[in-house]
Amino acid sequence: MLAKTRYLTIGLGLVMAAAAGAPGCTTPSHGDLGSDALCDPTQDSCKNIGVGARVPASNLEPPKITTYKRSSLVAPFQLLPVGAQGRINEDNRPFTNADYTTPDVTVSTDSKLTEIQGQISEERVASGLPALATDIISPVDKFVTQQIPFRGNPSDVKYVNVDGQGKAYIPLGGDVSTPGNEVTIVDVNNSGRMKLINRVRVGIRPQRLALHPAGGLMFVCNQYSNYISIIDTKTDDILKANGKPVEIPTHYYCADVAFVPDDGINKDKAKMLVANRWRHSVLEYQVDIERDFQDQVVGIKEVKEIGEILDVGNNPYRLVVDDAQKNVFVANNKGGEVAKIDVANAKASGRMTINGASTDLTVINDLVYITTTTVDRGLPADEETLPTQVAGSPVKVKGIDGKQHVAHPGALKDRTRSYNFEDLRNGIYQLPIDLNPEQFNYYTDNNSGEPNFDDAVKVVDGAVPTTVIRNKRGDRIYVALGATDTVQELEVNTAAQPNTLRPRQTWHLDHRPFGLALDEDNGRLFVSDWASERLEVCDLNSRDGRKLGKLDLDYANPPYPATTVEIGERFFYEASWSNTGRKSCATCHVDELDTDGVGYANGATAPTAYHQVKPNHNLMETDSYFWNGSFANGNYTSLAFAAQTRPNCQLIEFGFIDGVSSNPKNRVGDPKGNLAQTAQDAECRPQSAGPRSSLIRNQARIDQIVAQGVAIMDQRIADITRDVKGGPFSRRALSRAIDAYSVAEPRLPPNPLQYASKSGQLDPAMTAQIQKGQQLFQNAGCAGCHTPGKFTDGLDHGRGAGWLQQFVATYQNDPRIQAIRIDVNGAIIQGFAQTMTDAIRPSVPGPEINVHPRPLDYFVPFCFQADNCVQFDDPMAAGSPGSNAEEDRRIKLLIQFNLGDPDRTFIPGNVVGQPHINTPSLRGVWSQAALLHHGMATTIQEAILGPGHPALAEGEAGWAVLQDGKMDVHGSTSALSKEDVAALVRYVENIE
């Protein structure tokens, strides 16, 4: 047993030691929050953070649909307006329509969306609704979309043997803004040759497939349609009865389908479970099949809606049935929860969070394996002594109910010494089937330099695990690692208790492997590649990652990536250019630019405080980005590049791997990183210039070595992008492409509540509730900041709202600022960079909407050693420019780490004492899992209500309060009744 680590070897198995919870907690907390942290025995329940916590659910019931009308949702589609394209001007090149287009289009976005529009209009007319009144594509965007290639984005694959013929079924659902409507069927004979059999038109945005236990019928989960399509595997066409398609009516936002036979003998009768991301539930149906006189499956005998299983967590995303077929496990993706359903009782029998995205799961015997990313969220380790600059106790206030409540959790910790972006990693989470949080194991990257990991858990050979499946015997699992274009096979030692994993082989594939399916009889693994639009076949009998063949699924031409936006998409998801080869933008933004739903200590605040991982959708209408609006639209990636490509010298300087309290004289950084380790590393160990000085004596030498490492990284980026269209790319050119992808379209998911209301499917009482909520939205003052339309005023709010504008006005002619000279690809930036001045917005001084304690919620991102962190204080508060040594120190510190850094050129966080918040848009907020600047509000109620509000559900904590106990800071909500709050929340959920 290794005393140094929190990841411990116990017997023959591996178990990660659970951190002790605070007094009064019944579930373990993720960090040492102090004796009076978030768990307060005087409150009704414990509000926990991290592994083992239970995320509270809204107390609103799922929307009531009283009139079913077969129909599909229309995703908001728009290209970045020409007038806004100048916001992206990196690499000395403004964004233009040419960044979207290629002359080699085979199937265009225009043609696919025209087809989708016709299908939806047909559905609507058949259901008694009017056809779409306006085109999905506006006339302004029509010409450009004719030159944008449509991609099918195959998200799943299922293998079926039908009378000796092997076939693969692959849904082609497109992306969130440009959905598809097909399932492709491929003949896969034993020799490995493949050919397309058919492309079947189904509902809008098919995502997952499931074969009925009796065989013969493939069920198609359509995300944007309120029906499940069925394909007859005999005819490879839509199942029909009396000339009409046989479908199962359901709700919008089907995410996955799983079947459980009624008993182990008669598979003709089965329960069908449907994960629903909109209703945050699992729907249950009875689906019994019909056979002909030759005992062949020919159709559906009976379909019956049984009920709806609640309390499975937010955003149910993937389903898997255990070996005994008694339980169904649910992975909830963003928000990071896992739930267990008792099939016999049709109830949720367990639920916990793994504190990171739960992208998929499988079950072997009595263990659940969950693919995830990072469950330790950029914080210092439990065993570390915190520097006083980043320490702080929980903030308590008197709530509306007269009781004491925690309004801010204080300084947080996790189990790893790595912090900031060096805490990003990839993992397979192993849990017992009872979901006991004290008996779990986390397997992680095989190149991890994290000192708190036992070597035996370092097995994952790739980045961003998205899918996991098992073989029949349960001694192998297969993991799709989308950010490294790999699939890994791992051996499961079932003799060990708990089981252990050991790497067996890794296959290198085309871009973003996503769907996985096994043909064990013929030794084949089928992989659908989301980005490169291919089906690939891997040899299960090899030990060296041998492949047997691949097939274009009809949307692979022109070859991906074909445009600047597609190049940005590829490298948004790809991890090869990071300093570990395992970090990707998608590590946190896992779900088509959306967030993983868990806060992260990302350097915008102190390393002991969470910051919300913001969704990257709707950036095209976001005038300035991040919570304090410090990023001008489209320039965020340059900062992410710096965080993802840090040279080892910088890791040593700030103790990013060794820990904030580590002795600088002994730091080694990451010896397994991609950036060269050199004899100069010892010179990177910081020599303090004195406690709390935020300066070190050997900074100049460290900067020289860091510059050498950056040059190595730049060459690495050029080498990686050499074969990409238009390559090789410089750091700035690649950053520009990723930003272009991020803002090219809104990528907002269509809102089913709004559509159901407008189409007359919603319970009239609920429609009235939404209308009442809209009036309350005005009356409570919400519309004052969240202006209807864009649902943001684009302004900065808070005590420090005008700080940036005042700072620029004060120092723009200061000699120290004018001395800044930055060469960015031949362009010289002098003084304040335009990226910072572009982010200046009109401001509204006043209180914030929740607690910002000093120093935790301010820009104190790095620590040299236990008594010396880089704390950015307001130089104007120290006196007029050049008036004293303290003012000079503060301004030079801002220049050194921000204004004079070519990867920043602006200030990414709030300087101490000057909090301000840029109003985020409420568009798409209905699908979010973590709200407010710290991401701790998991429901809309938690974000808008003060602590102790009677409308809060059990387990919810109201965060809308200030340090002095002032309520009504996020709308005037303290006097609202439960009914009024429900109406207000329902209206906010209705915003698209």
C-alpha cells in the first residue's frame, strides 16, 4: 500500500480512497471543506460537491403532453452574420464566408436542410398542423450553405446476423444545427469486404439503435422527432403495416433505447426503456412482437406505454442492462451522474455523481464501467497545505427561512496534486452495482505524471472516451477514444475482486471513432467514425491493432476536414497538439460544444474555487465571453492554447503537476509530457523574491526556457497539421480555425417545450403557466438584464463593472503599457491589444448576483510555492500611475502575465476586489447542468432563489444572495410563492 497516494491498492484489486465528508454528511464530499463546509446539520439536507454527491433535481414535474401530434423539431440555423465576421481576426485574417465553404461539395448543407424541411412539413400537415412558415435556411445564408458539405456524423453502429448475412446498421444524424434523417445499412461479409445495402429515411436526427431481444426489428432513437422508427432487418426498410410506417410514439429528445425481456425464456415480450434528455427521465413501454406461421418476426403485436421513471438524474444519455437483466444503469453525460433502475419495480434504486461527464457505461458481473474525462477538477490535493492567498472558509448567511445557510463553499480540494489545466485527463470509472461511492476505482491515462496515481491505474491509451462496450464473456472491454482517433481493448481480470484492467491493444483509426459493435464469431470490431464518415473493421484476433477494412458511408466526400470550420472542428476535438497528447477542448466541452456540467478550477479564479465550464454554443451572438466578459467574441482559443500546450518549464515553475505546496527545489513537472524534458528543467524551479511578492528572482531565465518550449510546441503543431488541407498551420492559424468553428453557427438545441406549446400538444394548464411565468419574468426584473430576444443585455454588472474601461482610460498612455511590444506572426502589438479593448462593454455598477469572497473568486491563478501565489490586485487602488512601488508592482505583474503575454494580451479574470459579470444569454439554458459563475447551481431554482426559499426542493441550495445576506439580487424572487417560482422557471425553460 502506497502511503503517498489517495489511489490505493487493496488486496488484488484497486480502490480509490474516498475523501472523508464533513461532519453531518451522509455522503462523502469531494474535498476538505472544513468543519462547517457545505454540509450543515442545521439545514434540511447536505449540499455536496464532487464524487459521491447527489445532484438535486428540480421539483417541477415533467411537461404534460395531452395531445400527441407526430412531428419533429426544427433546429435554429444561422451562419455568422457578415457584419459580425470581423470579430474573428486572428492570424491577421478576418473571418469570411470562404471559411465555411469548399468547391468540392457532394451533398450540401442546403440540400440536406431542404430535405429535412420537406419531411417536417409533411409530418406537420399529416398531423393537422401548418407546414413550416419560413425556410430553415434564410435567403441571406442560402448561397453559402450550397457550398458547405453535409456530414452524417455516424453516432452508433449495431451488428446483426440475419440468416447468415452479416449487416451493420449506422444512424446518420448530422449535427445539432444540421440534422440528418437516415440509417445506413452495410453488408459486411466474412471476408471483410463491405458494401452499402440501403439508406433508410427515419425520423429527424437518429442517434442510437437497439435490436429487439427476439431479433428481426431494429429500433431507431430519433432525437428531434417524437417517435421511434423501426427497421425490418429482413427487408432493410421501414417496418410497415397496412402500407403505413409502424412507429412508437414517444417524446422529443430520445437519447438511447434498451430492451429487457419479460423473462429469460420468452423474448417476444419485452420492456423497452427510453432515455429522455428533455424530461430528465426514462420512459417505459411494453413492446411485444408478432411472428408468422414460419415463426419469423414480422411486426409488432402490441405496444403499451407503461410509465415514466423519475429521479434518474439530469440529462439521461446512455442505458445498459446488467447480466441478470434485473437492473438498467443510466449514464447522464453532462452533470456526471450515474443512476440505477430496478426493472421489476420501475423505479430508480440508486444514483450518484462521478464529478465528470459520464459518456457511456457497461456492466460486467457486479461492476459498472463508466467512460469519463476528469473527475478531479483542477483543485489542489486534500493533503496539501493551502497558501493563505487561495484559502478561505465557507461563507454563511441567514436565509429566508431564518436559518444559517452556506452561500459559498470556501476553498475546495480534490485528490490530485495536479491543478489548473494540468488536471485534465481521461478515465474509466469502476463502480460496484450498488453505486457505493466509497468503493470505486478510477483508471486513467497511461502517460499521466500525476504523483497521486498508483501506476496500476494508468491504463487508458487515448483521450476523451465516448463509448464503451464489452464482449460476451465479460473479460474484454472496448473504448472509443474520440480525441486521439483510437479504440482501445482492455482485458478485464474478473478473478480479482474488484476486477482489474490491463491494456491489450490499440487500433488507430480515422477521425473521431464513436460507435462500437462486436462480431465475436468472426473476430471483428466495427467502428463508426463520427468525423471521417466511415465504417471501419478491426481484427479482434490481432495483438498489434490490425484493421480489416473501411467503407465510405456516403458523406465522406470531400475528405474531412474540407473547410476552415471543419479544420477547427477536428482540432477542437483532437488532443494531439496538447502538451500531454491527451487534452482536448472536448475534455470539458464534451457534447457538441456544450459543457460537461461540472465546475472546474481553470485559472480564472483561485485554484481552490470552481468556475463554471461555460457552454460554447450561441457564441455568434455573444458580444463578449466568459463570466466577466474579458474575452472578445472568438478569441478564447488563444488562451486555451496556452493552457493546453504549457512547456514543462512552466509546469515546474508553478507546481502544476507537483502541487501548490510542493517544495520548488524538488519539482520535476511532467516527465512523460510531449514537450522535451531537458537539462535546463532544474533552472525552472522558482526562487522566491519574498512572501506574497508574486515575483521570483529567476523569472527572466525561466521565461527564456519557456520560450524555447513554446517554439518546440509550435513546431509540433506544424508537424501535426502538415497533411491537413491548407497546412502546415501555425499556432495562431490553428487557433483561428478553432475559434471559427466555435462561432460559425449558434448550435443551439431546439427547445421541445416551446414547440409543444406552440403546436397545441402541451397541457393547456402548463401553457398558461408559461404565460404567467413570462409576466413574472418582467415583474421580477429578469428582463432588465436578460433582454427578450437575445436574452442578454450584453452589459457588465457588479461592483467592478466599469473597472476595465477605467483601467484602459487610466493607463493607455502610460509608458509601461506603451513599452509592450508583441510580435504575433509578423504583426506588432503595442500597448493594449485590440482583443482586450474589444471586450469593453457598457457597465451597470451594483451588486453581483451571488457571493464573491476574497480572494477565492478573484484572479489568483498560479502558485510558486505554499506562501507565494500570483495575485492580481487593482493597481489603481494603490495610487495614481507611477506614484508608489506597490502600484508599480501591480501594473508590472499584470503586464508580465497578461497584457505582455502573446497568448493573452488581456486579463482573463477579475482583479481582487473588482467583481463584474457579463450577462450570459438564456438561450439554451434549459439544457444546461451547471449555472452561475461557480457552476454550483444545478437547477434554475438554485440560480435565482436565495437560501432557505420555500420553493427550493429537498437538496437544493439557493445561491442568489450576497455576503451581507442581501436577497433579491438575481431578480426579485424572495416573496414569490412556490407556484410563482414554478411558473417563472417554466418560462425560462421555454426560452430557445
